[in-house]
Amino acid sequence: MTGINHYLVLSLILFSIGVFGVLTRRSAIGILLSLELMLNAVNINLVAFSHFLESITGHIFAIFLIAVAAAESCVGLAIIICVYRTFKDIRADNINLLKW
């Protein structure tokens, strides 16, 4: 059981850094990078538990989560490009102004 503790601590540290980044960053790109860090922490958790329980389900969920993260990055970058073209700035404060 000691082997899985290292992965869980690593995942907790990465997820905490991601949450801190999401809450403190003003740049939309920084927020997206922090979200990706959080999703990678979840992937580490899934793979660690899957390996510990000798099941392949966690690996399959991790692959699906990687695909969802890639789609999220594409949509997020498209929104950031739209904000930059409109306001010449990528602060997260300007994203709510796109509806006007």
C-alpha cells in the first residue's frame, strides 16, 4: 500500500497547485494551464487506483479524460483568441463582456 501513497501525494500536490492557479491568475491562459494541471492530477489518481486494484477501468477513464481535456483546450483557446481580437487583452475579467 505504500506505493500508492506516493502517487496520491503527487496528485494532491498537483491538484492543489492547479486550484491555487485557477483562483489567483488573472490571465485566461494561466487559468487554462491550471485547469490542465488539475485534470492531469485526476488522471494520475485514476491510473494509480487502477493499477492498485488491478483493473483497466481507470486507464480507460484516463484516456477519455485526456480526450475531453484536449477538446476543452481547443474551445478555451478559441475563446481566448476571440477575446484578444476584440479587446487586445486576455484578462479573464473581459470574458463576460463578449455577450454585449
